[in-house]
Amino acid sequence: MSFDLLDHYSLYKQPHFPPRTLPVGFMLRLARALHTYGMTAYELESTMNKVGIRLGFGLQCLAQPTTLIMSFSHPDEPEPKTYVFRVEQGEVNLERQIQVQEIVSAVLDESVSVEEGAGRLKEISNTPPRFGAKGQMAAFGLLAGCVAQLLGGGVSEIVVALFMGVVTGFVAVKLLQSESLRYLFPTISAIISALLANFVASFGLLSSPDIATVAGVIALVPGLPLTTAVAELARQNMVSGTSRLVYSGTILLQIGFGVAIGNAVGVELFPATEISREVFLPDWSIWISIIIAGIGLCFLFQGRPRDIPWIVLGGLIAFATTWYGKEFFGHVMGAFVGALVTGLAANLFERISGITRGVMLMPGILLLVPGSVGLQSLSLLVEKNVLEGIDTAFSMSFVAIALVTGLLFSSLILPPKDI
């Protein structure tokens, strides 16, 4: 989903905010850009502290999902100045994240002045996203079709999930024109997916409507925010971590209730017909699905085309290590091993190439997060299968903790490149 968040809360509209060409004005806009394009709270605060020191300021930065608080002190100023401004919870944009971090590196090594850095930030914000509406719709569809196979679906589930993913993408990029629709988007999309799955199943074309439904809305499941929330809590960033955790739970609830509503209506309107014959793809084709999913994630995260091989490689490493780790050590330890190896590969990639590790890490982790497990637990709770639903929810929580622990260990063994 592409909303121009930098313009939505422009600092030009705020009274008494310094212009972007002054050091404080530049740092305010730099922090907002880093937040908008998907940097975690603890990384943003650390980065801004380094920039403040480089520009001769004492800087205290508190980053929250919807608020940035920045306090500046300077030897020439008798008292510190504090700025509080509203921001939207950003969406990952890998290309712009790389561009903004290049500005940070250039400012820190003094190869770029504040005025030049401010000009580059403005150019980045004014540049349209690399992949427009059609690219985003394709991303939703490719990811949904591949996840349907990962969940054990046959050819019919894959085809239907791909179509429903495109429909979800269409709703995301074309129909979200008002605030009310935007906030109801997860529920509306889940209802549409469940209704479509039941409609197709009524013709005897689906053996598992649930797989098609979950895969159709998988791009909306907040697995990445959930993992980020646990990581921020583990790093003692309590406010931001708790906010993201509650946000992730709210989105899961919206999707879960949407699926429940869609299934309730769909079963009444479109009674299911037993499928005569289900066709499954060969086992080796799952690796092709991971490659295709990686390409879809490049579109979804607005990555650069030249980074597609690294995005795909991150997905393959994450899936392979988790798959074999689960075979040897169980579900939770498999997630830990997958996150550990993926984190090490991403950190090594960053050190060698100088490109942010998010290029490999974010797509890889997205294929590991327990989003579908969380959605399954909500479905069980809605169906009043309380014990199994709670058990599944706890499994999701342990997997999320295992992922974060694996990432923390990977940074301990091979620290990411310091900006």
C-alpha cells in the first residue's frame, strides 16, 4: 500500500518548525523519513544520536509508532529545544530506506553538507514509488499464491489464492480513499476473501477454502510488526514495542473477525460441494514458489530490481534453514535456527556490500513469521474452540520470541555494519 506519508504530516504545516536547510530542521526531517520508510525505533534513536553528535548537538530522540519526540541542546543555546510531532506508522520501502541511509552515511563522514542532505531528502520524498498500483497488485497476488502452496494447498487453492490476493491488492491501492475505509481495510479484505473462497468451493473446485482464504489476506497479517514489537521489547524499548504489539493484535483481530463474518455468510449463501479430484504440485516446486514469493516481496517492499537476487536469496535461506531446523529440533527451535542463519547472512551481506541488511532480512523474516498461525488461533477462538485456540496462540508467541532471539544472537556473533 502506497500512501504518501511524508506529505500527509508535512513539517511545513507545523508552526515554529525550523526550515530543512538548518541542522535542526534537517534532523527533524531525517528522523521522520527513517521512521516512515520502516526503520525500527531502537535503530532510529541510535542513528539520530550519531547524527546529532556529528552536527554538534546533544540529541535525545524518542521514537514511537505514531509520535517522534526530539530534544536538541547546543553550547550556544541557553536551554534545550524540544519538538513533538505526529507521524504515521511507516511502511517498509527498501529503496528509499537505502537512499536515506546513504544520506546518513554521507553526513556522518562529512562528504555531504546539511543543505545538500536536505535537498536529497526532498528529492526522495518527491519521487514516485518504483512499483505503482499494478506492481503492488501483482505483489499481493504472487505472495498469496505461493503461501497457498506453503500451507499445503493444491493447484486450485493456489489459483484461487492468487486471484484473491490481486483483489486484496486492488482494494488496497484503488479503493482506500477515506480514513474510515483505510482503518476497516483488513476486515473488509478478509470478508471478501472468505466469501470468494466459499463461492468457488460451492462449485466443487476447492478442497480447502480455509487455505485459500488465509493465503488471500496473508500480506495483511502483521507478522513483521509483531516480530519488530518483540525485538523492541527485548531491547528495553517498552513504549514502541508495546504499541506495535497492540497494533499487531488489533490487525489480527480485524482479520479474524472478517474471516468469521465472511465464512458465516458464505456458508449460508454458497453451500460447499465436495471436490471430485485435487491436483497437487510436486514437492520440488515449493522452491520455485519461494523464488516467486521473493520477487513478489520485492514489489511489496518497493525494492530495487538489482536487489531481487539478494531478496530471493534471503527468502531461500530463511525457508531452508527453518524447514530443516524444524525437522531436527522441532517447530520453535526451527524458527530460532532460521532467524539465526538469516540474520548472519543479512549482516554479512551488509558488511560486504554496504547495503542495508534489510534487503535480505525483511523478506526472509516475513517468510518465517507466525502470522498464519495467529490467524488460525483467532479462527479457532471465534468458532468457540477455546483450548485449541489458546494453545495455537501460545505457539505463535513462542515462535515470535524464537525469531527475535535468533536475530539477537546473529547480531552478537556477527554485528551489523555500524553506520
